[in-house]
Amino acid sequence: MDQGQDMRTGETAARGAGDFGNIIGGIRHCTRCVLPETVPGISFDEQCVCQYCRERESGNPDQGLDRERDKSRRDHWRKEFLAMARGRVRGRDMGHDVLLAYSGGKDSTYTVHLLSQVFGLRVLALSVDNGFMSPGAMDNMRRVLDRLGVDHMLVRPSPPLMRALFRRSLERELYPARALLRASSVCTSCISVVKALVLKTAMDMHIPFVAYGWSPGQSQRDRCIIQHNRQLMRSTMGKTRDILVSAAGPGMAAYFPDLESLPAEPPREVHPLAFVEYDEGRIKELIGHFGWQQPVDTDPNSTNCLLNALGNREHLRRYGFHPYALEIAGIVRAGNMTREEGLRKLQDTKGEAMADMVREMLYADAAQSARTGTDA
Ligand SMILES: [Zn+2]
């Protein structure tokens, strides 16, 4: 890089300063994406650009070429998945092809459409009500699945048990730091229960694929079809089960498959949003035709869970960065959201009142059992 180039980059960085400049709330932020210096492992160069943005820029100087490459990668994985689905599904004259973890949020709603209407697969949507599902998300699920004619299974684990799990998640360090880069401890606990129930159900019903509506920022593009190894699965799920059991009690084990008798080839895990171009605006417009409406009762980062705001706030307080920062940075870097929009999402405080309300709900039965002398 010559000196002239260097100075121009420096100027751009300086011009960007202001409401959404590099210093926000006394914390340095990358001038290209939204990452703050509080994210573990991050480093900035002299232009205050993070290493992830720098890597992307130096690896792919041509944005057009980059788009092409992304598109051909998406096409590749889509074809791969469809060929695999045909191979695994052929000959089965009953049952479902894929079990989708369905939260009622925009991403998983769009994934229902992709799997059932675009790919023509027989979908079973499985929703886990953690006790804090927004009423708006529930309504959306009913409307959308009715419209698309997709089977739905709703599982509601014991609410007091789930509340105990969420309280422990707020109070204790249940997970290693690297597990908390992209999700709060509360979210990680909830997702662990969902993943266990999804696998257990798919195995019980002999469904060959399980799918998640992770956005491209949440999953790695080249890990969008995963064949889990039985031994590895036994050990990782065993560890997770032990964490949840030690946090909330033995009842948690009921949500896990029998790890001693896993099938030789467990269901494959797919992330279908990695097969298509991700555009939040267009996704919302499309699923609007299926009756999906933006819920008004959640915080701006979640369209399905009331607990999210509390989990995010506690994470931000404890670790100094928003659990969605890496995901949003990825979307900004890919050019699907402006830096300003991304920063606005991360700085939004509309979830404050909800976080307070949810905290009260979580601790209501702890207070009650203290009065009655039972163990919460
Ligand atoms: Zn960056």
C-alpha cells in the first residue's frame, strides 16, 4: 500500500467520526464494521480497522469478484444439499424429510418457505416454547404454517425448570468464554435445550435431516451441511447435558437423546439460509405474504423471544460487548446492512423495560419458594 492510499484511508476514518464514529461510549469501534475493542481476540490497525475487515479486504480486493464467489459457493451448497436430500429421501413413502427448528422469527419462517416450497421437501416444524416466546411469534407461527400447510410440533418443557435454568445462566459462569462470543449465556442454555430436543425428535421419528434458520452471519458458509460423528456427538452432547443438569436439575436430561444408543449415522444438520442470498428487507416482504408480521412486543434484535433483551443486557454488562456484535459485523461486512444500521441495532435501548419485566418473571418463583421454604 503506498502512502497516498494510506492517507486517503485515514481521512475516511476521520470523516466517519461523529455519532457513529470510532469512539462510542468511550470504547473504540472498527471504522468498517461494528466491532468494539471489547470483543475477545480483536485487534485494530492504525486506521482503527479490525483484523476481520482487513482480512476480507486484503483477500478480496475486488468486491464484484467477491460477490461472484459468494454466489457460486451458495449454488454449490444448494445443489449438494438437494442431491443429498434426493438420495436420502428417495424410497421413503411416508414420514418427513427434514425437521426444522422453528422459532417463529423471520429467519426460520423464511427457512420453512425455502424447504417446503422452493426445495419441495416434507417439513416438520418443531418449536420449543421456553416460556418466554412472544405472543406475536406464536401468532406468526400459526398463520404461516397454516398458509404453507406445514406440520407443526410444539414442545413446552417444564416452565419452572426452564426458569431455574435461565436464573442459573444469569448467575453463574456455565460456559467457556468462546461459547459466549455470539450468544448470551441465557440464549446458549435455551439453544442447547432446543438442539437436544430437535435431534432427539428427529432420531425418534427417523427424519434424515435437521435444519436451522441461522442467518449467514450466525453460521459459517462452508459448514452449512454437517454430518455429525457419533462419538463426537456423544461427548459434546454429554458435556452439554451435564452442564444443564448441574445448573437446573436432573429433569434436564429428559430433553436429550439416549447418548448410549445413537444411530451410526445421526441426522445431517443443514443451514439452508447459506444456500441463498440473504436480504433482510426482501425476506420480510416475502414472508409478509404468508401472514408473518413484525411483532411489536420484542426487542429490535429478536423477533421471537422476550428473554433475549435480558440475556443481551446481562452479557453486555458482564463482558462489555453485545452478543450480536459478531453476527451484525458479518452482515455489515458482506454489504447487506450499513454500518450505521448495525450500530443502531447494537445501541438500541428499547429492550430495557422488557429486560426488567422478564427478570421479575424469572425470579418470581424463586421468591415464592423462599417464602414457602421449598427449593427453587
Ligand atoms: Zn471490522
